[in-house]
Amino acid sequence: MPTTSKFLHSSRRGRLLVIGGAEDPDDDDLLILPHLAKLAGGKDARLLVCAAPTTHAGETLREYRKVFEKIGVKEVLSLPMDTRTEANSKKSVDALNKATGVFFTGGDQLRLTAVLSGSEFGDRLRERFNEGLFVAGTSAGAAAVAGTMIVGGHGSIVCRDCVDLAPGLGLWNETVVDTHFNRSGRVHRLMAAIAMNPGVLGIGLDEDTAVEVSPRGQMKVIGRGNVLVFDGRIDHSNVADVSDEEPIALLGSKLHVLRHGYGMDLRTMEPTLPKPEKEMMADRP
């Protein structure tokens, strides 16, 4: 295998925070959302919360506004973003240009890309991200940042029929992200996605768990669960030779199971160990 990974793109200057979902805004021991606020600019943050993935935009936006204002975000900007007309509007693009960070809520990732992809907002988002804008997403909002997006799936074996795929927003290319990974069946569909897209990086995020990805390709885990990282540079797959329902053979994929404080250097695909406890405590928001 090559010593330099393709999972790092020098043209990408933005920072990502990709969350597995179910980060509890009512928890007294918040961990991920304060870190999100810090990455967006802390007390000087102008955080744009985009509820495009959900059909309950009003309620979702009110909940996140409440928690981010409690954390101390300077200004919370809200966008329901439920139509492509809104995604193409000057008002939405102006809000994006004003923001120091963007956060995509949970819901339905296909709804998110159907509204944003190819719109004025979506195109400007990519431009600002490549200029250094911080972007975060949870659940559906996390799945959508990838180049190839899981939109559904089921089953107890690894097969072509156990996963549904679509193009994502492409902010983290050559990657497939699956969320709520501690639920049953998620390993099977992520492995099937890798078999059908050999060479991608598979990221399985437990709930209340996230990865921060720096522009220099350093990935760090934050949260209470695990992150499973599948190196998709496989040796062999028979995915093209079996029917949709038949089990897939997949050989040579390397797996890392990470937790809070651990990480990956995406330039070399080598795992990184936690900092000493004193340094880790200093990093916590």
C-alpha cells in the first residue's frame, strides 16, 4: 500500500466536525457542542444552523439556538432551508458569507443534498470551505459531508442490497460516513459501501461521538463512544460477480477502533495515541 494517503486533499482548507448523532443538548456534561462552538469562533462565533435535513425545522432550530446561546455563541443564525428556492436566495447566501461556521442538523441526508447540491448556497459553501470555513454536521448532516453518502440500508449480511448510496456534498471526498453506528446492521452496510467503492475511507460514528478533521489531515475523536475506521484500500472483492442478495467477499481492509483522544493521521493512515491526561484536560472545552 502507498505510504501517502489520498484521503488528504491539499485544496481543502476548512475544518470539519462530523458527529454520529444523539449529542444531548440537555446533558449537564456537554462535550461535543461546546467544542463545536469553540471551533466556530467561540465567543466571537457567528454560527449558521441549517435545518435542511429535517421536516421539523422550526422546533429543531429553536432547540439548537437555545443550547448554543447557553454555551456562549455570540450570534446564532438560523436557516430552515426547506426548498431550493431558499437555497438559491440572496438571503441564504448572505447568511453563509457572514457565518464563521456552519452546522447541519439531523434528519434525512438525501433531503439535505436534494435541496443544497448545485444551488447558490451549496456552491458558495464549497468555496468558503476551501477558503477555510468550519463546517459541522450531526447524523444526516454528518453523512452528507462525504463524497459518497449512505442514504439507507438494512440486513444482517454484507451484500449489495444492504446499502443505498448517493452522492454527498463532497466536503470530505474519498470517504463514506455512517452515523448511529452502535445500532445493529450498520457495520454490514458500511462494509458493503466500501466493497462498491474500493479505495474510500469508511468512518463509523457511534452516537454522542465525533471526529474533528483538520486541514492538514489530522483526525481526532471526541465523545463518549467509538469510531470505527475502515481503510478501504482492499486487496480483493467479488462485489461485481454476485447478485444483490448474495454475500460479498471483501479481503484486506484494515480496521481501527478509536475512542476519545485517539485519532488518525490521514496523510499516512497511521493511528495516533492520546495526549497525556493533563494535556487532554486542557483541550476539553
